[in-house]
Amino acid sequence: MIAVPVSLFGTFASFAILGFTINTLTLFAMVLAIGLVVDDAIVVIEAVEYEMRYNNLHPKEATVAAMEKVQSPVIGVAVVLAAVFVPVAFLGGIMGILYKQFALTIAVSVLISAFVALSLTPALCAGMLKEPKKDVKKGVVDRFWGKFNDGFDHMVEVYGQILRKLGKALWVPIGTLIVLSIAAFFMFFRLPTAFLPQEDNGYFINAFSLPEGSVNVRTNAVISDFLEMMDADPAVEQSQGVTGFDILSDGQKPNAGLSFIKLKPWDDRTAPSEQLEAVMAKAFAYNATHPNVSLMALNPPPIPGLGTSGGFSLYIQNKNGASNEEFQRVIGEFLGAANQRPEIQMAYTTFRMDTPSYNFDIDREKAQKNGVQVGDIFTALQAYYGSVQINDFTIYGRNFKVVAQADTQYRMSPTDNKFLAVKDNKGNMVPISTFITPTKSNSISVITRYNNFPAVKIGGQQAAGYSSGQALDALEEVAKQVLPNGYGYAFAESSAQEREASGKTIYALSLGMLFVFLSLAALYESWKIPFTVIFGIPTGFFGACLGAMVFNVYNDIYFQIGLLTIIGLAAKNAILIVEYAKVRVDSGMDALKAAVEASEIRLRPILMTSLAFIVGNIPLALSTGAGSNSRSEMGIAVVFGVLSATAFQIFIVPMLFVVIEHIHGFKKPKKVVTVDK
């Protein structure tokens, strides 16, 4: 355990050099690193203990003998784990940013762990391990461990017998590997895709929309009434409202507003009714008692900056210059079709064409006859009803703007035109109302453009039991069916990032496996070991995908990070077996005998390291509280993946080694040398 804090402190120190912070991703990496860094120490200590127990060597001599045998596997495991993670740190886009901090944190911790295992751990073994005392009465603990070791030795003998039988029927392990690989392939592509899991961020946002034409006073009264209702909920700690801003269209509207509901700490919200989904459902229920109010409770995105809320978002673009009325009809058809899809819980927009307004028709001929410039009329309307910045001034060390605008009471009605006047060409003040005829009409309150086209933003949430990727696929199908020629669509915010990242999953996994292969080929100067290691990796993928399907985990970035981790861990188990077997084959031993003997020797460290990693990550899979969805997804992937890889690889990898040796054209040398265990 001394090696663990040394490696972790060294990794924390590297954050200053790499410019990393302590955040969710780096802490994920540190949790996984605890299980990884202890593996190297276990391999070294177990090898020393093996030499002391079976070869009756003194601790110092046993350490030297053990290091001669395990230094190569320790280096190989470190190189493989670094080769898995370092390349994906250079992927572009937000996916590369998310991978970078996690990958480099793991890589640094593994390299430091390998250095510690090759330096500090042997020194500690030579100084702290003691030879077993003979002719001494054993206590209860010693007798227990003695029986445990005897039982484990018997299990190793049975394990060796099973391998010898499999060596005579190689089609069984190879067929099992093919079946597992095919099953993993189909399960992986059947998993619902997503970008990031929705999290309980400890707060949520509510967007209010009142009938068009409602004034700020009415909107503020509705928000205050809603906040009073929410403050009575035992899960709510604090609330705040904002009037006059539409968060969905990102525009200022007097009939719109928003509120922020801050929940109590996660540990104080243990009842089901106090969870985020239950409190948001209560907020939605406000619509039922207030039919004139449209309220939407929005869970913020798991990563700040990826939009204003979770769920999906896209823009419908008007590319052919159609009228606003036609555009509204198309939007209505799209929303109607989208809300009929089972993958969509709700799809909505704040696009409205019924905002009450007035058109001011100016009698240009009359203005010209009276010597009034039309431009002066427009300027007066802008200054009084809109605003005009006059200048700036500085006082008390601060800058202030001088803005001209009519007082509120003089710009509430078109009849207020009687208070406005412009100069004619003789310098006389002429009322503007003389030249203006107000006409009632409806208009768009907020005009949006996306990619330089008039556009309408569509938001929504996927239905329960469906992933965000399935919702995006459904929206694409609806767009192809409903949108006429001259209209297009474009995903935005987190949905755009999800679509961009979806094509990089296979790329990242393939890149990791490629670098594992090349690193092993360079390290061992052989193509046989890399093939044996790579072919055993699908056993881990099978377990991870099976666990994801059982526990309803989506194929998102955190699950994919777990798969990358499994590549390294599955390769580690295979290296521990294959490297020992290769040494014996190179010395002239039969391939099957070498594989069986290497597997028997390395079974204990494989089980110990895998069990240590699995047990260490069970709390990650069962985590609760802030960010629990992300942690549990990664924990489920690595726990089931490593469990599956360990259970199958100890039988499949030795037989893979035998098959590849035979394919390579193994020939028995003239001189046979016996290698000590």
C-alpha cells in the first residue's frame, strides 16, 4: 500500500505541469489509478513471495530472482496502458478535451507506478518480508492462511489440468472467443447512444411564457407566486426569479421570465419525493392550475457551457425566403410529427407570430407638403419609443451613458404620438400624429438567425427509456419526412457535439488497440505476443456491454472511457501469461506445456490484481450524490469488463498462445533447456 500514495502524490504533482485541475474527469482517473497502481506492486510482491515459498530463497535473494522475471511484464503493462490512453488525448473537439485530462492522468499515474514497482517496491520487499519460521506453533491466523494457500494450490492444479484438456480440444476456447467477440460486437452496436448522462446538478431552471402582450408586472406576479409554492417544498433550499428574459430564445420579452431553484445538499435529500425528477415534476404541475402560463422545468446540461438546458436542441432553417406565416406552418407540422414519436417526451419552441403590435403607416406625400423630412419622423420615433445614445460622461471614476428615451407613461399607446413633434423646413414644431396612421397587427417578438438563415430553435427532452442519440435519430427522420424543399435543420449546443462525437467512438477504440499492438511488437520484437494479447481483449468488451445492457447504461463518453480502460487491463492479464510462456518457448519448451506452466505461475497475481481493481471500483459503480450517473456508468463498465476478461482470459489466452505458436510454424530446437519455476 505504500506504493499507492507515492504514485498518487506524484500524479497530483504532475497536474501543475500539465495545467490540469481537480475536476470530475481527473478524479475519475485517480479512482481508477488506485486500482491500477496497486497492480504493479502486487505483481512484484507476489513474485518475491513465490520465490521464497517454493524455491526457499532468502528475501533479498528472492527479490533479485523475482525482479529478473517480472521486470519485463511490469514494463510491458506500463507501456501498454500508456499506449492506450496517450493517443486518444490528442483527439479533436469536445470529445478530445474530455479524454485528454482523464487519459493523461491515467498515463502519468501508471508510469509513476511502474517506476515505483521497479525501485521502491523491491527495496521494501527485501527489507520487510521475513522468511517463514519453522517448528513454531502457528496461531489461528497462520493456520487459516495455511489452509487457504493449500486450497489455492489445489485450485491451481485443477486449473492446470483443465488447460491441458483444452489443449487437446483447441476448438473449444477458440470457439468461445469467437462467440464472445460476436456477442460483444452486436451488443455494443445495440446499446442506445448518448453524449453525456443527465445529472442531478443540485438546481434546475424554469422558463415562463405568458400570453403575448403580457406586461412585466403580470409576469413578475406569476413568477413570485410560483417561487412561493416551490419554497414550501422541503427539498428546496433557495429560489430566485428573473422577469423579462426568455432563456429558450435568448431574447428579452416582457411576457417571459425564468427562475432558479436551488435544492438542498444531496445527503439531505434521501426521500424519493426530494429527488430532482420529483421536484421538477412538481414544478411542471404548476401548468395544470394556471392554464394561461406555460412553464418548462429544465435540467441544466452536465457540463456548463453546452447550452442552456439538457435534452436536445436544433434549428429549423428557412433557406428559400418563405414568409413568416409559411415558416410557422412548417414549424407546426414538424412539432406535431416529432411529438408523435415514442422517443420524444416533448418538443417545443418559443417561436410566436401573435405578438400584438402596431404598424405605423406614414403619409409621405402629406409630410412632404408640410415641409417635414421623413427621416426626421423615423428618428423621432426611434428616439422616443426606442432609445438613442447621446454620449458618455465620467463621474466619480466611473463611465456612464447618456440615453434619450420618452418616459414610460408617454410610450404606452399609439395615442402618445400626439406628444411627439418634429420641425418642418420653417422651424415650426409639427405633431407626428399628423402624418402617422397606426394599424393593429401581429408580429414576431424575437427574430433568430442560424448560419445566416432565418431560423427557429426547437428544444425538448427524450422520453423515459430512450437515449438522447435515439431522440436525435427520430428528429432526423421527422425532418426528412416533414420539411419541404428550401428548409433545412442543424443540431445545436450539446446535440451538435453529440453528433460530432458519435463518429469518433470506433476511431478512439481502434486507435487504442493499434497502439497496444505496436507497443508490444516493439517491446518484445515479435508479432506473436501482440496478436495473442489483442485477440483476448473482446472478452472484456463482452462483460462491459453485458453489464451496460443489464443496468440500462447508454453508450456515451463515460462508458467509452471505461472501454478504453478495459483494453489496457485485459492486455495486462494477457501479458502476465504470454510473457512467461514466451520465455519458456524460446528456451525450447513445448508450446502447450509452456502455456500451462506460465498460467499456473501467473494465476495468483492475475486474480489478485483483478480482484483488487474490481473491489476498488465497486463503490464507483454504486455511487450516489453529485455526478453519480457518470461515475456509475464508468464503474459498471470497468467492473463487469474486468470481471469478464479475467474469467475468460485465464482459459482462452493460454490456448491462443498455443494456436499462434503453431500457426507461426513452431519447431522444436535441438537442445532442450529446463526453466525453473
